[in-house]
Amino acid sequence: MRTKSVVVLCASSVFIGAFGPVLAAENGPGPKVYSGKGAADDLARIDTVVVIYAENRSFDNLYGSFPGANGVAKASASTRLQRDRDGKPFRELPPVWENLTAKGVTPPVTQAETEHLPNHPFYLDDPKGFKLSYGTITHDLWHRFYQNQMQINGGRNDKFVAHADSGALVMSLWDGSKTAMWKVAQKYVLADNFFMGGFGGSFFNHQWLVCACAPTYPNADTNPAKPSIAVVEPDGVTLKEAANSPKSAMEGIPKYVSDGNLTPDFYAVNTMQPPYQPSGNDPAKDGDKAYADPAKPTTLPPQLEPTIGDMLSLKRITWAWYGGAWQDTLDHGYKSPVPNFQFHHQPLNYYASFAPGTAARAEHLRDGGLAGTEFIKAIDDGKLPQVSFYKPQGDLNEHSGYADILSGDSHIADVVAHLEKSPQWPHMLVVVTYDENGGLWDHVAPPKGDRWGPGSRIPAIVVSPFARHGYVDHTPMDTTSILRFITRRFELPTLHGITVRDTAIAAHGQKPLGDLTSALVLKDK
Amino acid sequence: MDVDKVTALISAAGIELTDRRRNGTDDGWSLSFSNGAVVEVRDNGEISHSGKGAEAVARLLGQP
């Protein structure tokens, strides 16, 4: 099958340049994980894969009290204890700057009410504490590429507060046991050793979901993006603090010389806007209305790396990315607080392969509808492609600052209920996960990987008739484990970033990252 | 309201700061956010906003 793939690739001159890295990876050093034909035969029982991608929750934040999981109760005292920027333990946590609750929430939880919290995790829904409900929108938290690494602090996870913009809030937890998705996790498989593919935020992690790669901005130092280049200490991980930065997190939010979107060698690691509409950046005056103004410093140039979508298309596997409120935003523009479409949550809209006017865009970048109606219709009609990605619209994605847990969790549970009744259900695998931790503390050290990740631990739920029902899967995995499954199931060429990650994990003596099959029982079914 | 306060209020609402630089006339800061809003915070305290998410940031800043 590997040989066949290469022949197909070479038959198309269009693909030769674009897939160079893949060919190199296929022939280069590193683990060859996906060559077993027998495994693919077993996996052929699954012919529909659905990935549902929510927002910004660490594992401990939402599932830290799940029975049988590696939860908060198992966190060591040293991990629960947070340290200031000078390495000394806090006597108490700093307050949540600018209030714990989002603007407009009544009654608010003010900054003053969050003063003097003890130096350990606390529950937001504690009836003796803040008594918040899942329907409360809370303050957002930094979730950025360099800060995430500084917070993880080599696996100690003791600098989350020190490098945050939200004080104590990073240590907040929820008793998630009353959520609808908690029940889904109890019925199927909760993975409790699953990490976000890349350090930092949504932009970067969505890229990891589709490409297992860091986007690039060529020659960023000679164009308007230059001020967005981060200034980093020689270790390549620590942002250079500004002279006027508060010395202690008790005194305020840290300041940096340049906390930009680009690394010093021009990889885009924090939020940039798509080069195509819908984008946060308007078209250039007199420019193509389907494009974003390329002269804007936050417009990322079209990306050329192969994605999992390219690989699926190469093997004639049907697939689609369903973006909630995609068409509504194209037709009527950005609206908030509902649907609050997020431009940087549509990762394939950054790629030249899916530029406006291409057949690939029309076929694969689909409208999920308002509140997921179009996606749900495809589910109910049994018309999902072999691989689907579903991104809920902003108000339904569980992101702090503009969304609550209840709305998104209920929506996703409803989508799962539709999937369970779909004509395609008997041969389906569904993965519900979060793009990243949203800046929220988690006590488990991520596996040592490559320059880009893995980052903090996030929840992941595997739903399928083939799932090990009522099971907590401790296998180490990350976002690329989803790509590993898709790659193995459909016998695709391996994306270069997966090969690099496998090699890095092995070089650090870590256990190999799984491909979701540990959550399944495929034989004798 | 200074530039740090404006940034904090908008970021707290989950609208990520994507660019911060001195404006073209060097009399204030130009801030870009993930929802497409651009906020000008002049050194004299004047604030103006434009772009796709301008209405959302205006609400957060208590401005018309």
C-alpha cells in the first residue's frame, strides 16, 4: 500500500512539490507505525469517523473528579502548589484580575471577592464557595504558545499562576459530574492521558489537528508582520520580560518585550487571521472580496503544507470540515454574542489547497449550520462522509470569556445522541475533545516531545459501538492520535509532523503515543 | 482608560489580542483582536474602534 501511495503521488506533478515532506518522511528514519495490513483489516469495521472539537478545558478543570481517572486527588502536593515568578511558593493566590465572571454576568464575582484564596485548586461550583453554575461565563485566561510552556515549567506544572493574566482563575475546577457529556464518558471511553497537540492556543492547535505542523510566515522580518515576532530568551521557550513587568504575580500581569504571534524563525504560533474570507481582516480596497487584505500584519499568507484532508483526498476518502455558522458568517458577517463565529477555528481556511474558487473548497469546507443544524441533518440522513470534523459555533464551544460550559456541553451531547441514532452509527467512531486547555491548570506532565508540543492535558471521549464501554483509557495520546487513527484506518501517507513527533517521543524515552485503538474492541464483534 | 486596561477588558471576554503597535501618527496604540476589531487607544485617552468585531468591543468598553 505504501508503494501504491508513492506511485499515485508521483503520477501527479501537482502533488510532487506539495507532498515532498511526506515522501521524505516515508523514506526517512523513525518509527514505521502504520504498515500492518492486518490492523487495517480490523479497523475496516469502522467506516465513518467523526471528530468534534470543543474549546479550552484542561482535563482537571472538567473531568478531574471522574471515577477511575488520574484526577485532581492524585495530584502531588508539589504540583498543586503554585510558585511565583521567582520560584517561591505563593502564600495565597493572586486575585482574578478584572473580576472572575465575564462582563454582564449577574450577580458578578468581583476581583475583591477572589482575594486571599489559598494556594491550591478550588471549585467554582463549590456550594460553600463561589456557587457558580455551568451556565456562568467566566473571565478568559491567556492560552498562548510560550506562556503554556512557561506554565508547564518542565513538567512541574507549578507556574500556571505566575505566567497568567487571570490570577487565581487558572487553578479553578468544576465538578463536571452533572454535565451531559460526563454521562457519555461514563457510557463509553474517557481518555485521561490525552494532551493537546501543540503548546498554546486555538489557532495553533487547530493547525495541529489538520496538519500536525506549525504554519509559517516566510520573510516575516521584511513585511508588516515584523513587530509580531516574539522576543525570546536563549532557551527558546521563555519570553523576555519587559523592564516594567511586575516582579511578582501578586502585583499584576506580567509584561514582555514582545509577546508576538511569530517565533524568531517565523513560525506562526499564536492567532493569525486566515488569508481567505471569512477572516477577521476585511478584503483589501480594490482587492478580491473572497480574500483578506494580505498587507494587514495579522493576515497569514496561504499555507502550503499537506494536511490530513489532502491525504484523504489522495486516497479518494470522502471527508469534510463542518464549520458551525460558516455560511451565516459568509452571508451576513460576524455577529456576537450569537453565533460568535471564530475565524481562527477554521484551520483549512489558511491553506492554498482550499482557496476560494477551488473545487476542494466547495467539496470539503462545508457549512455546519446555525447551532449545527446542517451537520445534524447530514447525521440524521446518514450522509456523513467517511471522515467529518465538526467545529461548534462560538457560543456553543465552551471557551471561557464568551461561552459557558452548559450550552456547549448540552449541544455536543445532543449531537452525540443524533450520531447514536444515525444510519451510519453501527460502523462509527466519534472523538469528542477540546482544542487546548484554555490556560487552565492540569497536574499531569505532558510527554516530552518536540519543539511544538504536546502541551497540557485535555479531555477526550471516544464514542463508538466498538468502544470499551465504561472504560478509562490511560494510554498516552495527543491530538495527533486522531490523525494516527485516520492515517492507519485509511492507509494514508503519514504527515511529516507525526513522524517528527514519534521520533522525538522515542528519543526522550517516552512511551509511544497511541492511535485511539486502545479504546476499542474490534475483534469478535 | 489606558492601553493595558483596554487590552485586559477585551481579552477577558475571550477576544484575543493579535497585534499591538504604535499607530501611524505615533500618538497612540493600535490594537488588533481575533474577532477582527481594531481599537485605537490614543495617548490622550481617546478610544476609537473599527473592523468586523467593533460592536462587540464597544460593548465591553462601555462605548456607543
